[in-house]
Amino acid sequence: MDPTIIIFLALMIGMMWFVTSRGKKQAAAQREMLNNTVVPGASVMTIGGFFGRVVDIDGDVVTLESPSGVETIWLRSAIKEVKEPPFAVVDDEDLAEGGSSAVVPDGSSAVVPDDASALDAGTTGPEREFRPGGPEVDGTGRLAREDEGGEPGTGTAPRA
């Protein structure tokens, strides 16, 4: 066998080993730096995009507090970085100019329901029921005319 091929293969294997070991060292150093900066009181972001403030650290378990005050338990490995939540900054000038703000014009508070109970389901007609993602059915549970293959809006069968 030609010695240049053996030298070339040894150089390729050495280069691959160097590149992979260097990447592992950098990842370990970055993880160590993150572990040193995750302390109680620090704001962090998880790998899922959850922002919270570190309340307690117990081994590999970290307790995070959300901006609303709810405490949740996370694995330390789920913390991506130490980062403040990206809240929008609202200046007094923006509010005076009528820019985007959370202030309701009449001074009352805006009420947002927690579920879809406030949606008006009766807009599809008095005798029909609307099911999201499915066909429309009448009060007996049978398909509406338009969903039986007829022409929309006419209630007739398709033309042959």
C-alpha cells in the first residue's frame, strides 16, 4: 500500500477528531457559563420560549416564576439562556399620540374571556350547527345540502 494514502487517512482522522473535540469543549464551556449565571433572581428563557424569574435551584430542578406570579418547575437543561423578557416599551408620547396602547378609550377595563364561550355559534343559521373542521349539519345530525355534493347556496344536486 502506498504510504501517502496512509498519511492522508491519518491526517483526515486527526482533523475530524480535532474538530469534534473542539466543538465539545466549546459547548461544555458555554453550558458551564450558563450554569454559573442561572442564580435566584435572574430572568431566563427556556428552550420552549417561556420567560421566568429563577426562584429556587435544587440540583437539576429550577423553579421559575412567570410574570403573572405562577411558579413552575423546570429541568436545568431546559433553560436556554439568561435573558430579560422582550416587553414592548411604551412611551408617554406614544400614548398621547394615540399609538398602540392597552388603554381602553372610555376608561373601562377590557374583558377578555379565557375560553371560546363568548363566540357566537348561531351565525350559520337557525336550523344548522357549525362544527369547526367538519361539514355543516342540520338539527337532526344529517349533512346540510351543500355538504352532500350539491352546488353551494342552491340546495340542489350537482349537474350531470
